[in-house]
Amino acid sequence: MPSLPKLPTLSAPPDPATVCPPCGKCCRYVAVGIDGPVTVSGVSTALWLVYHRNVSVYQSHDGDWFVLFPADCENLLPNGLCGVYEDRPTLCRDYDVDGCEGTSAEAPEKVRFDDGAALGAWLRSRRPALFARCLAKGILPPFVKGDVPEASAGARGRPGSARAERPRLRPRG
Ligand code: SF4
Ligand code: SF4
């Protein structure tokens, strides 16, 4: 979302292309804050999210957790600039070009899971006590536990029961 750092007052609006390399990377996804895989319930929710194709869960460098949906903004122009720049949403105005994914050499996420196997592997190695509690709760299928590769996991059974509660996602910002 080509956003501008704070600049001195100018007589004419600055050209975004001169202060922000208009790569458009920040305009190609939606990220919403979640509680994250730090409890059994959080792991269960994070697994449910990443079981859906093209949905990821990540932790920012500030330690906050988000669900990530790749999706291009309809206002993103082919040249990487914003088609509604003068009237863009507050979220876009507040986005800081300093350290953004288009200008920073650092990975945009601290950790990121694109599927259940990746989340299971992280739990096993980084959160063994939580991994054990999730095992005891019976929410880790073999490919998440690391017992078998996902491709050969075999029959998965029916989707979850109608009693399953979907998480309430907090809007970002
Ligand atoms: S409104 Fe403009 S700045 Fe905001 S996400 Fe869309 S293209 Fe980017
Ligand atoms: S990711 Fe950064 S450099 Fe790229 S368009 Fe967004 S603010 Fe500009």
C-alpha cells in the first residue's frame, strides 16, 4: 500500500513513487489478528486455519499472531501505485514504509505456517509441552504429529462436527 513517511508540509502532494518503491507487496494480502497457537485451543484454531489452502498463520516480529489471506486489493494499479491514494483507508495511511516487506532485508514474519505439517513441526521442536497437551487432546493427525507425510496420510474422515465453534477474528488495527 504505497504509504508515505511523515514529510514536511509541501505545497503539492508528493509523488508516492519517489518515497516508496511501489512494489505493491503490502496491497496483496489481508492479515487479521488472532490469539495464536500458544494454547491447546489456539493450536486447534491455527490448525483449522492452515488446513485451508492458501491460508497461513504467522507471528510478527513484535510477537503478535495473524491469519494471512493472499488477496490483491482491487485498487492496486499495474504500476504498483494506489488507485485511490487520496482517499485510501486509514490502515493504508498508517502503514509505515520503514521496515516494510518491500524495503526490509529481514523476513516479514518471525515464524510462518502454510500448512498443518509446518505447525506440527514447530510445536514439536519449539513448544514440546504444548505439543504433548495437544496430543493428549487428540487434535493432531498423523501428518501433523510427524508420524507420516501428508501425501500418504490416507482417509481423513468427515469434516468436523456442526458443534465446532469457529473463532472470532479480530480486525487488524
Ligand atoms: S487501498 Fe490503495 S494503499 Fe490500500 S491496499 Fe488498496 S491499493 Fe494498497
Ligand atoms: S511494501 Fe513497502 S515499498 Fe512496497 S508498496 Fe508497500 S510500502 Fe511501498
